[in-house]
Amino acid sequence: MKGLIFSVKRYSIHDGPGIRVTFFMKGCPLNCIWCHNPEGISPLAETVSRINKVGEKEFSTPEVVGKLYSAEDILAILEKEIVFINQSKGGVTFSGGEPMLQHEFLLEALKGCKENGYHTAVDTSGYSSTDSFKSIIPFTDLFLFDIKHLDNARHIELTGVSNVGILDNYRLLLGSGKDLMIRIPVIPGYNDDADNMSGVRQLLLTSETGSLKKLNLIPFHKTGSAKYKKFNIPCRSGDIQPPSEQKMVELKKFFQDAGLKVKVGG
Ligand code: SF4
């Protein structure tokens, strides 16, 4: 079996402990208005134009985004980075897109990684069947789990899907005994209001007895907007501005005051 991956990031330090290799898997069932990974949305390989500049001249060459990898290919890549991974107590992270969309391949890759002694992490929107999550829990050491909005109608408006199953999966993972890091994208004007942040804080506090390790507040950034043009997808985040540093400091304090371990950034 093979999985479709659009990027392999070596020496990654934001997707779990230590130095890691992160595999970004193609396909996402969500359609968040602030998404900065448009190359991860389609579940298919895509050919786009890459612009190369030589002096004053620009040349356009085709670039295929999405390449098939087997679990053995994944292990071979990890093997090359094993010194950094071992010395830093790092590992491997599967991200996306939404890695659960290729659940069968993900399961096979995670099993292979665990059999070879790697620390494994899955970075997920939480949108998948509960059975799929149950099947990967034994082979996953850490879940990086997004909570985007607590109000279901607003969640549907902003991401295209309901949050009901996502929150059920959050509770499942929390009770699994595996490490859990919650990630909240902070999107000014969309989910950073007091009501939503208070609701999220309440959710985290009432369920803190599980394996919740840390909360990451991820400020919106504009780096993805240039990619939309390349992929010929309308960019809907044009009018959103990154949150101010002051806003991030205030939010960090808001969650820290409730006893949560908080980090700003990935
Ligand atoms: S879940 Fe992530 S990859 Fe999927 S649309 Fe939202 S921001 Fe993009």
C-alpha cells in the first residue's frame, strides 16, 4: 500500500518533541477559510506551474505536487536521520492535509515506525470516524489535535464540517492515555472572541484529568496566500490580519491563569 504525500520536512522542531521528520499527507475533508496549506486539500496529485527566475527572465516549469510513498519508503527516510532523531529524542510526525483521510496507509506506516522504535505523532483536525482513531491509538505516542471553534454552526461556516464528531474524538483520545497537545489557530474576527475562548478553556479544564499535555496557540499568518494562486484555488483569507503580539500575550495569560501549560506558536 502507498500513501500520497505532498511534502517531507526534515529537522522539524514544531511537530512534537525533539527533531522530527514530518510527512504532509494529501487530502483534507475540511475547507477552513484560513487554510495556509492549499496543496494539502485535494486528495489527488496535482500539476502546477513553478516559476523559475534566471536573471530578469521567468520560466514556467511543471511541478507535480503529491508523490506516492510506501511504509518502507518512510522508514528509509527516517533511517537517514536516525542520529538526529535519537540524540534529540525526536521521531516522526504525520500531518497534512488531514492524515486520517488516508487512514489505512497511516495505520501501516505508524505500525512500521513503532516496530522500528520511533516516537510517533499524528497532527489531526480530529475529523474522522471514531473507529479509525481507535485503530491508530496503539501505534501513536502523541496526538496534535486542533480545536477551531466550539459553536457547531460557526464551525460549519468556517470549516465546512460539523465539530460534533471532532469533539467526540477529542474525548476519546483524552481518555486513551496517549499524550495530547491541543492546537488552537487564532484567527482574528473568526474564533478569537471572548465567548469562544472561554468555551474552549472550559472544555480543556473539565477534561484536564486525561492526558492533555499542552496547549499551543497558533497565530494566523499570511504565508499561505501566495500558494493559492499557484493552485488556482480562490483564497478566502485575504482580509484576515495576523493577531497582534499583545492579543497573543493576553490569550496566553488567559489560559495560563486556568493552570494550563501554554505555548504560542507551533
Ligand atoms: S484542517 Fe488544516 S489542512 Fe484542512 S482545510 Fe483546515 S487548515 Fe487546511
